[in-house]
Amino acid sequence: MYIGRFAPSPTGPLHFGSLVAAVASYLEARIHQGRWLVRMEDVDKPREMPGAAANILNTLSEFGFEWDGEVVYQSQRESDYQRAFEILKSNALVYACSCSRKEIADSANHGIEGLVYPGTCRNKHHQTAERLAWRVKVNADLIEFDDAIQGHQLQQLSQDIGDFVLKRSDGFFAYQLAVVVDDALQKVTHIVRGADLLASTPRQIYLQRLLGYTQPQYAHLPLVTNQNGEKLSKQTLAAPIEIHDAKAQLWFALDFLNQQPPLSLKTSSLSTLWQWALENWRLGNINPHNAMATAYK
């Protein structure tokens, strides 16, 4: 059975880029007669905005999304992440790291997504009383997968990323571990999300293999940007989507995803627009080269 999900971070209200991801993941699940789950990725509590989770759920409901089952909150699943972490630890696949950002910057090379950790602490033995991060050991194997939108992907973690953090020095589990455990526990089979997470996928596949999880299928959507070419986000002051303008914004989301909705649907009812979308949705219509290049006006 197809199981998809939408997993926003409650660091602020949904913006148009979030809507695009929600629409694509929802429609792809529904046309496959599958389930569509909603998960709040609130593992990073210091970044959470009070009331944002409730606001997101209300917005989704007002836009006509219908999710299956209860909403899952990462902040309530720490014991699940700890169990996965202990499995890796018992197999000597993780190690404690005391390196500061400056120390890493002084000795690391640049990779595809920042600095490549050089393995400084791999063979060190730290006192357990120290506030330490924990990293997973990577190897020189090539991680390959076929993305339904972006095509064939290839990454060598040892060269492109380095040993990456699974548990931060402040005690919070990192996104990469949390998302892998969540997807496995929820039996997610297909992941439709923004292309900003494309470079993270090999890390997640690597963890899936270490933990014996099934690998989902991936589809990474082109990103919506602002007028300066920046990905819409709280950091780039993206405007929240407005419930009173739901029909127009849903139409624009479908248009951005190259589904070619008729102009007449802009003034139709929300239910009519959803019905058209369900009958005409084609993942193959999406242009992967729009990523980081198209501004929503």
C-alpha cells in the first residue's frame, strides 16, 4: 500500500513553498489510493514557534486537505530515536565528537553542503561527563538512487559529507536520524518533498541500510523562490499563505507544478478545484529544472 506524508517544521506558518509540497504529496498519495500522513517535525524545540503546529493543521484543514490517522509529533518520539541510536552505538557505528565549528573549519574541506567533517574524533576517547555531539561513521561506498523527478542521483558520503551528527551536544537528536526512524515506524513508502532535501537523501538511505529499514521511493520537487532567488522560508521572510485566498493559492500551486489547471478554475469552488486536481494529477508533468529558479508572484 502506498503511504505518503507531509512533514512540516512548526517554526512558523505555512508559506507557498510549503503548500506546493503538501499539494504534490497529497495528490500523489490519493491517486494511488494510498494514505497521507501529517507529521510535525518539532525535534528541534528551540526553533519551534509557539502555536505554529496548531496553525499549520488549521491551515491544511481550511485548504481542504484530509489526512489519515493521528498527527505524529517528533518531540514525543525521543525514546524511538534513542533505541535506534543505541543499535548504532552497540555496533560501534557512532562516536562522540568534541570539535567546535571553528576547529572543523580550520581542518575541513568544502563538500556539497558545507564543510566535510575530517574524522578528527573518530579514534578519541572522551569523558562521558563532557557535552558531546555524536557522529555516525560513513564509508567510501557510493549511495545511488533514482528520484522520480530529479533523476539518477549519486553521492559518496565520505568525500561529499563526512561523518555527520546524529545527536547534538545539547542532547537533541538530529533531523537525519529522526526522519529516518519516523518514516520506518510509519511505514512510509513514498516521499514527495522539496529539492532542498535532495542532498540529504543519501545520508538517510545510508542510515536506513545501517538500521535494516526499507528504503522509500523519493520525488524531490522544484523549489519556490522569492524575487532574489532565495528559497521561501522563515529566514527569507516568506509570507504565510492566507486561508481567505485558498482557491487562488491552490490554483497557483498546481500551476507551479505544471499541471496546467484551466483559468476558469480560479473562480470555482475549492471542492471543484480539488476534484479537477485529483482527476488530472501527473507527477511526470513537473519540470525538475525549476528548482531554485522560479519566483511565485
